[in-house]
Amino acid sequence: MSTETKKPNLLAIVKDLGISVKMDSLNALLNTPPPKSWLKEHKGNTYQPIERVKNNLVTIFQDYDWEIKNCSIMANSILVYGTLSITNPITGRVRNLSGVGAWPIQLKSGSKPLEIENIIQDAIQKNAPAAESLALKNAASKLGKLFTDGGSDVEFTGMYSKDVPMDDIKASQS
């Protein structure tokens, strides 16, 4: 009796190897850390600007929808919850990704966090969009490292695009 565990033959169980190879390529792109030139730093925190995230969504998926589901105040922060919808360019499947973002409401200097009466006049106007940006970035980060600051611990390993002979791909499409 052999103690070796046989790996499953993925090529034998895949319905359309051509799509799987293409999906490997898309997933490899999405899980590539962003170039350092895309990142910015603020108060010691590295982040990817929302403009870059939106640009990548349009570049890769051609279009996207972002819908705010809820906006509320929790303690002294604005909390935004929304849904990002993208269409997979290979499969046509619509994917909905939830995101949440919070941003502290600016208070007059020396105020305690819950002293709502000390909110700076235009704080909500400025801080709500910041919370929304964080929520959209949080949703997009679920697509892969490309939409993050590169610090994700998830590693993608393509299973279908490794050493798959073109004859096998063509045969799976017949």
C-alpha cells in the first residue's frame, strides 16, 4: 500500500481548459503587488490612492458599479457600507463585493471624541467622502493584491496555466 497522496488531475475535471487558463492569467494579474510608484504615504501609513483603484477597475473590467448601502455615525466616525459590482471579462459573471470604510469626524481642538456639539462646520462634508473611498477600496481589495498596498498575505498560484500544452487547451474546447 502506497503512503503517497495522489494529487487530483485538474486537467481531467475542468470543463473548459481554455477559460481556466485565461482565468489563471486574470487572477495572476489581480494578485500582483502594485508597483511602489502607485503607493503614497500619510502619517506613516502606506496606501493606494482611490484614483488609482478606480483607474484599475476601469482598465481591467471596463466598467464597474459602486452603490452605497448605508452611511451612519458610530462613536465619532462616519461609517460607509457599499457594494462594488464588476463583470468578469472572461466569464461574464457579475461579482458583488461588499466594502466598509470609516473616517473620524473632525472636532474642534481639545474636544473629547463623543462631543458631537464640537464638530467642525464642514467636517461631515469632508469626512463622508473619505469614508466612502475607504469602503470602495476595501471592496476592491477583495479582488486581489493589485488593489491594496501590496501587504496582503494571500498568494495566488495558477494551476491551469502551468505547463498546459496547447493541444490540451484546444481539445478541451471541442
